[in-house]
Amino acid sequence: MRKTTIRLYSSSVGQKLFVGLTGLFLCTFLLVHLSGNTLLFRNDGGAAFNQYSHFMATNLGIRVLELGLALGVLAHIFFSIRVWWHNRSSRPEGYRRNEPSENSTLVSRTTIVTGSIVLIFLVIHLKTFFVPSRVMGDPRSMYDLVAEAFRSPWYDGFYLVALAFLGFHLRHGFQSAFQTFGLRPGLRPIVDAIAILFWLIVPIGYATMPIYFLFKS
């Protein structure tokens, strides 16, 4: 059993499998996180959102899930880099001299780039909201932190651009993940329909927040 796990971990297919599994896990978080953030749009001065944020910050079960989420992000980054490096190092020199568009799509060729931009966005996002509230003990409510950040056109512009890159990243991620899982051709339309929810609808949902607060201000 241990040898099988080690072979799976070290093989190209095994690494792609880990990338796909961790990616799908993070997609579920995006959906859950978005559903909670819809409380921002309630016309109650942020009361419901602040109550939700307090629950997320103090509930022991949620804190444990946050640790699992952090490990999932790190695992996804680690295995994604391993897959990218394996593909790069195993590619023959003659292949590199070919026209890239003849061998792969633009989205697949730029996965490492879009993933890096999403990572930068995640770090800035945590620095803007999580660190002040949960680490520095900022006395402002989470709703006030969100409203203040999204009143900045510069931050909103960065946020929206990052969401566009997130959509590209998720689109290729779904295609690659289910290809690695050995998806049956007959199920492909169903998976493609579900994928639209994550790479298109979810980023649009997040995009409504900075637009809402910018126009509200």
C-alpha cells in the first residue's frame, strides 16, 4: 500500500490527480464563500454579514476547516508546480521549436501564469481582510473593512482583473481534472455545464461586490 502511494505521488498521472482533487476542493470553497458573502447585499448596515463573519472567526469547527483549506491551497500549489516542471523538463527540444498553438490551447499554456496571478490576488486579499481582522485585531467590523476596500477604484480594478484570470484558470482546471479522472465522453456535457458555474458564474458573483460598493459610495 505504501509503495503504491509513493509511486502515485511520484508519477506524472498521480501528481495531476492530486492537482485535480485539490482544485475541486478549492472550487467548493469558492462557492461556499460566495454564498456567505451575499449577505453583504442585505440592507441592514452589515449586521447579518458581521454576524456571519463573527461565527466564522470563533467557531472551532470552522477554524479546523480553515486549516484544511490552507493545506489544500499549499498542496494545490505544490503539485501544480511539480506537474508544470515535469512537463517542461520532459518536453523535447524539437517540440519547443514548434508553434505552440499547434500543440496546445492558449488557456493550457498560460495555466502557470494565471495560477500565479491568482496566488498574488489571494495574498493581497488576505492582507486586506483576514490579517487586519483576525491577526492584527482591527476594531473595525468586517463589513466596514470590505466597504472601505471596495470604495477604492484601484483595488476594485485589480480585483476584477484577478477574477478574470481566475475564470481562465478554473476553465482549464476543470477540463484537465476530469480528463485525468478518465471522464466518460457521454458525461462530458454534464461536466461542462457544471464547469460554467465555477469558471463563469462564480467569478461574476464575486465581481458584483466591488461594483456594488463602488457605486454605493
